[in-house]
Amino acid sequence: MKSNPSYNNKPSINYIILSPSKDLASSANINRISCFQIGLGNLGYKCTVNKIYSRFLDIKGFSRLGIIICYLKIIFPFIKSKRGDYFIFYGESPFGVLFKYFRTKVKIIVERNEYSSYIINQHPLSNNYIRYVKRFESSLQHIDGFITCSEALKKYYINYLNPLTECKILPLIVDLKLFNMLEKDKKVQNYIAYCGNFDNNKDGIPILIDAFKEIVVDFSEIKLFLIGGGEFKQEQILHQKIIDLGLGEKVIFTGKISHEQIPNLLGNAKLLTLARPSNKQAEGGIPSKIGEYLACGVPFVVTKVGELDRFLRDEENCYMAEPNSVEDFAKKMKQALNDKNSEIIAQNGRITAKQFGIENQTQLLIQFLLEI
């Protein structure tokens, strides 16, 4: 981040992200916030990211002790702040009392890029946790601004906001510099890749594996790289599926890798994939990996879910398949691998990615904050 002596003349931006584990707070959420932190620093704003981990906050259990601990962890940044600073609370948080108490001193922003947990979660939530989420929703009456990634989520959360609260949609942000330095390695390019979280079937990995089974009939040497990870039980289910389909040697689990390694691993693939099924989560969310897929300059296949078609066009900057269909996803994968124009489509994707670069998106964020 660039050093800038003008920090003292501008408001500070403080991100607060709450997570029940360090793993959950080191993924796409943190990558998004880190991009904004870089951009804000480049514009001369001091931006801090407060990652608050509490094992007491979990969808299967919830305790008042957890809330107390979290309150104590964020009180100090509030006290230390100066009048006019911004606090951006990322995700669901139980800090409504602080919103009301400190709002006279600082501007309170909430960023939420998914529907409420009790709507999208496939596991039963405890009554305590549901009450926790309900308190979060009611606290939205006491904020100055709201940020989300889609029109669907804006339409949903606006029901909880004060009518005077400003809203801003920021779909994606990607660090283009990481992908401008890609080093193509022709020796290891014979693979298809997926990158993300394996849990809750939110990205349709079983569909991808079934579609890959159809691909290897015509592309016998190609492999599938599954980059990332999930809960042990979920990974075991995927391993067993791969064995049952006779794909044991063709599917590679890389495990969780550092974000710095992602560009080269994605950029050297023949094809990138996201077989996200059509469900409530897909309806509202915009997968952050799409920005990275676009920036790679590699052809990719994605399902037509949510609001992706606002900036993605089939056979123009990507290949779009119908959701929940192994047959159509396999068809699009084959098309992409055989298409003589695939390189042009991939480069169109890189052009699309420019609008989501750090500089552009941070300018939009600052403009929004200063207008509140």
C-alpha cells in the first residue's frame, strides 16, 4: 500500500468482519475487503481491517458470552476513531447497540452480500442464532449506508432499512495486477479448474464432476483440478463419487492454497468452471471468483444464475450453461474446449474485468461514502 501523508486530512475507513473461525475469515470475503483496502490506501485513505474471530458464534450454537467478547474487541476502534470516520460492518453482526450509540460520532455502513442465514442455510439453525440474525436485521434501521452486490439483495434488505438510508451495489472487485503477471507454463496446461468452497453444494461441484465424466470420453488426457476445500465429511463424499465414476486419477484435490498462488493456477488452465445450481443463494449472490476468472484471460463455463447475465454474455466473454443440468454443462465445456474462437472470448473476458478493477471500484465506494 502506498504511504500517503494526507491520511490526517481524510476520514478513516474501518472494516469490521466477524467470523466463527479463522478459516471463514480468510476466504473470498477477506480478499474482497483487501482489494478495497489497497484501493483506499492508493487514494490516500487510512483503511484498517478488524478481523474478529469468535468460536461462540456458530450456526449450530450461540452464546451471549460470544457477543460480549465481540463487543469488547470492537469497542476500542470506536473509541479511537475521530468524528466523521467510517465503520463498515461486513456480514451479519450483533452490534446494533453500538450502531445507535456511536452513530453521532462516525458513519455506520453495513455490507451484506448474501440473504439472511436462515433463508439460505441448508442446516437447521438454533433458535438463539435465528434471534441473533433477527437482531441484526432490526439494527439496519440505525445505519447510514448499505452496500451489497446485487439488485436482488438490495430489494430484500431495503425492507429493513430506514427509508433515508443510502444503498450501493458493488458486484465485484479484483486485483488486476495479480493477473497481469501470469506466467503461462505450457507443460501443465492440460487441466480444467474450479476454485472455491466445497460445502453446501453452493457451487455445484457434483454437477461439475458428472459433466467432467462426459468430457474425458473425448479428452482422455485432461484432468480436473478442484482448488480449495471444505468440511471433511463433504470432501469424503466427493472423493467417493469420483471413485465410483472411475475418475480417481483424473481429479486432483489441491487443498487450500494461498491467494497469491491462485492467479498462476487458474491462468494455466485450459478451462475454468463454475456449475453453481439455481437456488436462493445463487439468486442473490455474485461469486467473487467470477472477477478472477475474467481477469485470467482463460475461457470459462458458468451457469446462468442470479444476475451474472448483467455483465456476462454467452459466447461473447464466457460460455453460459443452464443451471442444474449435467448435460448442458458438459455440452458447454466441450464447446469451449473445441471452439477456435475461445481465445477471443477469453480476451473479451479480460476487457470485462477492467470495470471491476481496484481503482474503478474503490472510486465508486469513496463516492458513495462521501455522499452519505
